[in-house]
Amino acid sequence: MKANWTYCIALGLILLLCLAFSNKFTTPLYLETPKGWPKPYYDFKKNPLTEEGFQLGRHLFYDPIISRDSTISCQSCHLQQTGFTHVDHQVSHGIQGKIGTRNALALINLAWNKDFMWDGGVNNLEVQPINPITNPLEMDEKLENVVAKLQRSTKYRALFAKAFGDEKITSQRILKALAQFTVMLTSSNAKYDKVMRKEEVFASNEQHGYELFKTNCATCHTEPLFSNTKFEKNGLAVDETLNDLGRIKITHKPEDSLRFKVPTLRNIQFTFPYMHDGRFKTLTEVIKHYNSLGHDKNLPKELAKPMRLSDNDRVDLVAFLLTLTDKEFLFNPRFNFPKE
């Protein structure tokens, strides 16, 4: 019996030493929730953030090694200076010049999202990268091939060792690291935020635009995230070349036909083109579209009532939307291409 107790005590000490050793070489990170914001949906207990995990995810995000021919990285469709989305084409481009079917969504404040993709086809940030990695029109790669390529890399074996305590590379660790990087992409310091914190004030046209926004747009683009994170109809006719019917593809419910995720409007100045198929190049085009709606029983009640905006109203509404630009986020060096 005495020998058993001695063995248990020794085992306990070893475990404590292991825990102490593992914690010694990782630096905890915490996502700060801005004052007045809701609680994030992301469960940090299942993927505790560390500086080492964040940096590994950052390297993976910018590395085309995760695509089949090593030409397309996450950054190819999600550029930091444009709110982590693309700007030079309507829908995503993949390897070998292949053309996707949807506009890339901006990667902003993902910790507050419970569904991802325009149709909500993914409900967990940690598995979201599987879609673009395996999509034949985007990266067209298999996760087991990504693991094999990373295992042959001295650089990545070292980065995984720093993040997870050993050089073992698995698809689960890859996805957790990518989530650690993307969940930290928080934008909360635009002029709008400074006005809300009473550090600045809106100009008169911005203030008028804000009042118009609260009357006509805020039901779907709810503050402070500027999205209600739901799926709504946008009143657009179906593009017959894409034939994209939205969320019904996932739920198979008739009522979800032509419903798409409500995107955030934060940094909207730089996230053009707009809408799920990228058909509008300017904010004025978007506002004119919504201003043209109304008196249609197929539209949600928020869009069924005509906005009746004048030309000056549209200009002021755009002026307010420009206050959602957060240059600190767009040019934050922690989020850009990692230097070796």
C-alpha cells in the first residue's frame, strides 16, 4: 500500500511539473470585449488563446502552402487593408484562375459570429477554414496533404512546438491555430466608436446620416457590430449565371430561399464590391437599391416600407457609413504578413 501511495505522489508531482513546463513556454492572450458590446459567441475555453498559437495561425493564414498548388493563401481573398476581403473582382478567385460563386465576406469581429459563410453553412470558427481549403474552386486541397506538407517544413515544426509543446502537426491543431488568429481580428476604434465613447463628435452630415441609419438600416445592421448575424432577404433579383438561392441550400426550408447572412458594415468604405455576389461597386449603388424597394409582399417588413431618401439624404448616409472605418484595425501590424 505504501508503495502505491509513493507512486501516486510521484506521478502527481510529474504532472504538476509538466503543467508548469507547458505554461512556461506559452504566453496567454485574451480578447478584450469593448465596453457596451455583447458577450462573444466564441468559446475560448475550448481553444485558449496564446501568443504562440496566434502567431502560428498568422503564418498559416498568409501561407499559400495550404492550397493544392501553393498559389492561394487565405490572404488572397482576405486582404487586411480592405477589411480582410478582396476588392478587385465580384466573386472569389481560386487556384488556376478558377472563379467562385460568391463575394468574400470580410473577416471582422468573428468572435461575435455564431454562423459563417453567406448561407451559414459553417457554425464553428474552428472548422470554417475547411470550406475554402477543400473547395475545388478555391484552394482545392485535402487536409491530410496540408498536414504532410507542413510536417516537411522545419519552420512549421518549430512553430507547432512553440504553440502546442511538441512538433506534432494535425489538422485539428492547424484549424485551432487559424481560429486563434482570425478570432483576434477585432475592429472597435472607428470614429463611430470614438463618438460613442464621447471622445469625438459627428459632423452635422454624419449625425444626420446616423439618424437615417437608425431609422432605415439598424434593424438588420445592428449596433455595435453592425450586423444582427441573421439571414435576411436583400431584395435582389437572382443572378441567372450564379443561380444562388442562399440559405435554402443549407436548411432546405422554402422560407430561407434568397436569405443571405447580414454582413457587418464596419470598414464598409474599403470592403467593396458589395452584396453576396459583389454586384455593386459603390455604397451609393447599394443605398439606391434599398431606396428603390418597398410595397413588395415578398420582402421582409424592414424593406417593404419605402425609404424615400433624397439625394442629400443618400450623401449623408454615406458620410455616416464612412465613420465606421477603423484605420487602426486596417493597418495594425500584428495582423499583417508575418516577417520571419
